[in-house]
Amino acid sequence: MVAAALILTAIVSFLVVWEYYGPSGHTPTGICGAGTEVNISSTKYCALNVTADSEILVEGGYTRLKQPISYMGVNFATSCGNGERCGDIGCPPFTNNTCVVMSLGAINLNMAFSDGTNETVNAEIGDTWPLKLSQHSNPRSGFEMLGPYNSPKLFLLVQEPSEVLYNVTFQQDGVCSPEVWVGTWSVAVGNQTKVQPEGTPLPLDDYNWASTENQSLSAITFALPDGSYLYQVHPTSGFTPDSGVVNVAGGDVVIHISAIFYCTTTTAATP
């Protein structure tokens, strides 16, 4: 009976460990690159296991990344500052030549996003493993620790990019009679720029442009996931508005812009 009980205990222990590390938690997916997919509060995140690139629960319980790590467009680095630990833990200098400083039983990570935003999330390591996410959205990111206390794993989290793309069309409104449009123009949305006619060299001259009667050149369309995007139209002297924010929320969007022309009417002389 004792032997049977020990075998049963071993089986239960195996199942608990498999639940922690098995496919019910982190599922491989091509979207996440070297990471896996994990569902947190009904939202899908990409999780990158950085345990091998971290020092976990050392010198009193602090945890840090050995060096900055970039994943899914977010740059993660242990928060830096001034303090007595800089000379003790042998941390490598970062680009600003500062050292990592950690309090006991804590983890602090700074996240630099592609829109220029920086945010730090931190947590005390206590009876339960921490899960911390940023206030920044699109994407939201953070970290999670999992596993037994004597060998935990550290995962960096980045909200999974949407697979659904929507058409965002910038449409010139024709002016004058007959209708005309700005003949050569471009729109930049985030890090994407498109131009009409296609293949026109960039950047455009903001103060030297002409009209066209070719309506097929009056629209520029992007395919974008949900989110808020800054846009800029060129030539800036040719349109109103020439910049702004476009919000994509589950559907196609059309932004109407007006060309700035001074229309004149010519009347033929009566013989």
C-alpha cells in the first residue's frame, strides 16, 4: 500500500508540473516567433522564455535581465539607477553606462515601445509569482514568472498582434468643375508611406505641385489592425487637413481630405 501511495503521489506531481509547463498554458504559434502563445484574461499574448538570459532570485531575491532584450517590437531592460548594488552584482553597462539596481525580492523592467513611449513595471516576489502588464496599449506588454520556487521561469509578454486588417482609405474630395485632384501626393501612417502615382520618388516637394483630372489617383489605402495612428499628408500646402489621428476599431475607415485649389471660370467670348 505504501508503494502504491508513493507511485500515485509521483503521478500527481507529474501532472501538476505538466499543467504548469504544458500546452494548456503556453502554446507554440508562428505569430509569436521564438515565443509561445498564452491567454491572459481572455487576451492573447506572446510569451518569450528569457530564463536563460536572466538572473533569478539571487542575492536576497532580486531578479534581472542580464542584458536588454527586444521582442515583438518592444525593448525590455532591467530598470537602472544609482545605488550600492551597482558594484556588487557585476551587471553589464547598458547604452547609458548605468548599472542595474534591484531591491530585495523585486523585479523591475523598463519597456520601450515603438511609438517612443517608455514605461516601467515592477513587482515584489512573495508567496505567489508576479504577473505585471503595462498601462500602454497597442501593444500591452509586461512579464510573468511561473514554476516551482527553486527553479522559476521568467517570460516577457507582448500582446499578440491582430490578424484582422482593415482598409484605411485617404480620399481626396474633387474640387472645381470639371473636377480635379492633387496629381502627386503621399500619406504616411506610422512607419508606412504610400504615394500616388505609385513609384514616385520621395520626399515630395511641399510647395510645387499640380492638378490632375485622373480620379484613379485620388485615393491611397492602407491595411491596418485595430489601433490609433498618426498620419501626415504631403504636399502639406495642398490639403486640409494635412495631418491627424485615425482610429481603427473593427471596421474599414475613410478619411476625406480636401485639395486646396482656386477655381476659375472662363467664358468664351461671343462672336
